Amino acid sequence: MGPEWESCGLNRAQSYGSKLMNLVYPYVQITFHEYIGERFNRSEVYGAITTYLSACPASTAAKKLKADDIKHNKSLTLSMDYNEEITEEFQGAKLWWTSCKDASKSQSFSYFPASDEKRYYRLTFHRRYKDLIAGSYLNHVVQQGKNLAVRNRQLRLYTNGSSDNWYGKRSGWNHVVFEHPATFRTLAMDPKKKEEIINDLDKFRQGKDYYSKIGKAWKRGYLLYGPPGTGKSTMIAAMANYLEYDIYDLELTAVKDNTDLKKLLIDTSNKSIIVIEDIDCSLDLTGQREKKKEKKQEDEDEEKKDPVRKRAEGEEGKRVTFEAFKVLANNYLDIDSHPLFPKIECMLKETDITPADVAENLMPKSVTEDAETCLESLIEALKTAKEEARKKAEEEEEAKLKAEEEEAKLKAEEEEAKLKAEKEEKEEKKSEKSEKQDVKCNGNVSDEVKEENVVTA
């Protein structure tokens, strides 16, 4: 019997052995890994199970325990350590939780070296309870774990070090407990503006389904600018405390390339604030600005060559049609018509505005804003855009006239310089001709004198 027959027989034996084991062994096992999706994203289910088991009374029966502190609690919470097992009962079903950690024996280098260490939970139960455990019990565990995590959650401040020091770490972030006392109540700023920001944050926090409906990522951006001491960091701390979000303080100068930056962003958790301080100083934008200036100059030169084509291309890419506006209004406001639609249609025909600007004005900024408020906001934005376009056209016309005047003046100066040069050239030639005549005259007189001298002699 050859090697192929031996291999085939071995596979069959293993298959039969596995089937026999399934018949004899009445238990089912479910594994919950810490990381999912090619190990880029941390599983929320794994985190919920960890929180649930840490509060489970059965976990204190484990022989090896871990100690952790929780929010506003000076005492420690105990939970089972790795490679430990606890027993729990749920509606008459007995089940076993095992906390596992496997270290890879591979010596190869990995971009995520620490990810070779795999952590997971294994749940074991009798197969007669499969429907109960897979349905009611696991939903109970995940929901209870999430509720406990919200109550016990400590806000964290994350910072990133140099990417050269990431080797051996699961993540490029380091964290400490965030305990800044700033709140909107203690924030010294204009009350109206403060209320606008709070309403905007409330609308954002409750808008997960809304963002999904309109097809946009569930995120919100703020640009805080001003000299040191004007309250930018305090504002961020107040926002974090209000939303109960972690803060990720991203230091761009410590990031080596785009790959490292993407890894840092992937490692951020949901419900967090990413802060990029002094962004204008963190990046060398000089070269980019020079390139933009060169590109702008090239565009201006191209427009001078063919202004009609260039202007048509710009209007085609920027102007929002009324049909496109109706789609956005339906997405953002759930309306197909409104008394303000005809006015907006007329304004769109004579105003250049981007789809992003339209969408920004149609998005409610607070729970009190309705469709009419958002449409009026868009009308004001269209008026502003039209006025800015008018001023820009006047400035461009004025600049064009000024350029034409300077060009005409330059041509006149060049013409005057040319005439002056021609005049000087003529005078110079005339002077040279006059000098030649004088020399000739002097030469004739000398010859006559010379002849007379000769005759006399």
C-alpha cells in the first residue's frame, strides 16, 4: 500500500473518530476571540463578557484572580485570571466559562508583535441547552456587560509615542485615567454659543441612526483656534466629560508614515474624541502651499487662454441642481416638498454652492430645529454665497482692470523707451557723420597748404 492510500486511510479514520466523539461527547463549545476582522478591531462582545464575568459572583470562586479598580471606587474588583474556569447556571442550564491566553510559538517578525498573544473566552454547555444559551443567555450576558461597563467606565486619556517604540506592544496608544474637572457649567464663554454647542453634541450623540440613514460616517468635527490660554483644552475636556467619551491626543510629529497613522486610528475605540493639537505646526505645509500656488497660477494662465471652457468646467463641478437638492432634502429632512422649495430653486440657478455646504445646512443642529429652520438656514447660506460671489466678481473685475492699466502703462513705457532709444541712436549716427565731415575738411586744407609750399620752393 502506497503513501497516498495510507494518507487517505488516516483522514477517514480521523473523520470517523470525530463523528464518534460528537456522538459520545454531549457538550458544545463556543469561542469568543478578543480581536476580529484580521485582528484590527477589538470585539465588543469580548469586552462585554469580560465586564460581565468580573461582576459575576461565580468568578470569585476561581483559584487565580485578577484585581482591577473601577470608577469612583477605592476598593478593587476581582475576576478570574487567564487559564481559569468558573461555573455558572442559567435557567437550569449549567455552563462553564474558561479564560484562555495562547502565546504563539512562531519566531517570525509581525507588524503587530503583541497580537501573536491570543486571548479568548471558551463557553462550554450541554447541547440540549444550545438554543437557550445561543439566544437568551448570550443576549443577557452582552447586555448586562454593556450596562456594567457604562456604570463602571473610567474616562481615559490616550497618547501616542514614537512609532519606533511600538515593537512588543498590542497598540501604539498609552493611557492614563482622565480626571479633568471641566464641565460646561464651569466653562466661561458666551451662554448662547455654549447652548449651541451643547445642542449640537446632543443631536450628534442621538444621531447614530440618522447618520446611517443619510449615508455619512457617524462623526463630528470641531476646529478650535486661538492663542494659548483661551480655553481650547478646557473646551475639549468639558466635551469629553459631557459625552463621557475617551480622549485620544494624537501627536502627529511622532507618527512616521501613513501606515502608522492608520494603525493608530484603527486602534481608537468607539465614542471617543480624537484631538490633534497645533495641527498647523505639526505638518510641514509649506511645500504643499507652494504647490497650490503653482497650481493656482497654472489654472489662471489656462483660464486666460480659454476662460469660457474653464468657467463652464468650474460651474459644472460646483453648482447643485434643484433635483440634487430634493434628494438631499429627502435624505436629511424626510420631506419631498415645502413652500420654500420654489425660492430655493430660483436661488440655486444663480448661486454656486457645493453639495457638502447644502448638506451641512440641511442637517439639524439640535433637537428643536425642524425642516423649515434648516431650509431657512440654507436660504441664508445661498444669500451669503451669492453676495460673496458678487464681491469676488467685482474684485476680479477690478483686478482685471488694474492689470490692464498696468499692462497698458508698461507698454507705453516700453514704447517711450523704444522711441527714446531710436532717437538717441539717430543722434549718435548724426554726430558720427558730423565728425567725419570735420576730419575731411581739415585734411583738404592741409593738402592745399602742402601744395603751395611745394610751388614756392
